[in-house]
Amino acid sequence: MPSQQLEIAIQLLRRLTQGMSGLEVFRDTFESAAARLPVAPDVSREPVDAGGVPGEWVTTPQSQDDRVLFYLHGGAYSTCSVTTHRDLIARLTRAARARALGINYRLAPEHPFPAAIEDATASYRWLLSTGIEPARIALAGDSAGGGLTVATLVALRDAGDPLPAAAACLSPWVDLEVTGESMVSRAEMDPVVQREPARLAAGVYLAGADPRTPLASPIYADLRGLPPMLIQAGDAETLLGDATRLADRARAAGVEVELEVWDGMFHVWQAWAFLLPEGQQAIERIGEFVRSRIP
């Protein structure tokens, strides 16, 4: 049964997004909100040039140097950053007992598709160039970053690069046509993602590209040969159908998949772990998954 804090989180989200319009307003709102959210004092953050892409190493006292979580933030490919996701990344880092690399991949509309893919693959290759074994890396991301996680894996596989040990997708957005049935059936429940704004965001990122392009909408990609994958989604989010269809298509391609649908949860509820017990519980599950794949 969902916690008592769930309704508080939903109301806070609705107030945060109510009346917002315009890309710069969204960017400023999320950045300023994140700046007010404290990160645990034992979390270390170190800027890094990750293959030409600005990034940040995040570590905690529990981090093992040879276990790496490569994290791709969400934000509809046009907003957010490592800064907006710093609490989530820090919590995932601690749960996975890893060190995390978060990157600020280029954003649309200034840098439309495929800029995000180019930056993610460049940073991954930089990780390998530093001597980190692919078998010691897990790739993860939320929302658009979850879709970017899958697309990055596909791009790396097609280029012949060695793949990481595992991947975790948090409420992944993998269908930029926005055709999932849950976009309608969950519309009144989800305080974050709605169909028409999602379509507009997809158009900004695609900049004329076909929404069925596999590296933009990896629901249409050949997923054969990808590493084991954990997919988490909320039962009350409009992108639930993206997560379930991704799981179905990955399994059909022979990928080992764990799909978790959390009762009553909205889009990327894990980012609300500072308030929501289910957010921290989901993060602990991701940590367990990463540790099981990278002992």
C-alpha cells in the first residue's frame, strides 16, 4: 500500500509545475528547486571532462572504485542536468556501493538528436580509455535518460564497442511517437508527464527526424545482445506503457529483463526519495541489481 507521503509528493509536484510554460522557465525552475535540496555531507562531487563532455564523479564512503554507475539524467532531452539529479545520483551511488559518473550531455533545441547519443557514447568510451573494464560498469538513467540508456547500448553494440555489465531504466521514455495506451489511461493520475507536452518535447528533440528512428525511440530498435536490464515504472504514470513494451521487446530479443511496476507511483518517483519511502526502496532495489551484476 502506498505511503502517506505519496499524496504530499503529488501535491508538491503539481504546485511546482502548475502554470509553467516555456523552456527557460522549466530549466530555471528545476535548477533552482534542486539547489534547495541538500545532499548528504559525506557525498563527494568532482567535476570531470568525460571525453569532451562535462561531467561529475559522485562518491560516498561506500563507493568501490572499480564499480562504476554511468548515469544519464532525464528531462525530455531539453532540461535538467547532473545538478538537478544530484540527490538521486548520490542515493543510487550509495545503494550500488559504486562511484557514479553523471554527464551533462548536450540538450535540445540548441543541440537536437543525435547530440545526446554522441555525448553518451563518447563519455562511455572515455570511461573505457581510463582503464575501467566494461564488466565493472552499469549504465542507468531516468525518463529521457532511460531511453538514452537503451539507445546508447544499441549504438555501442552496433559500433562494436564492449557493452557494460548491466543497465537500469527508471520510468524510461522510449517511444517519441507517444503512442502508449497508458498516456490516456493514466493521464489523470500522473502529475508529471502528459501526452501533448510530451509530443511537443519529442518534436523539439527530433528536429524533423523520424520519431521511429531506433536511436531516438529505442522501442523500435533491435535489442538483441544487450546486457541484463532492470526496468522500474509506476502504476500511476503515463509512461507505464513505454516500460512494459520495452520489457516485452527486450525479452523477445533474448535480453534478461527484470520489470518492476510499483503500485501508485508516478513518473520517476525515485527522485523523491528525500520524502517518499517508496523512492528510497526503489533505489535500494537498483543498488541490489547493480551489485548482483558487478560483485
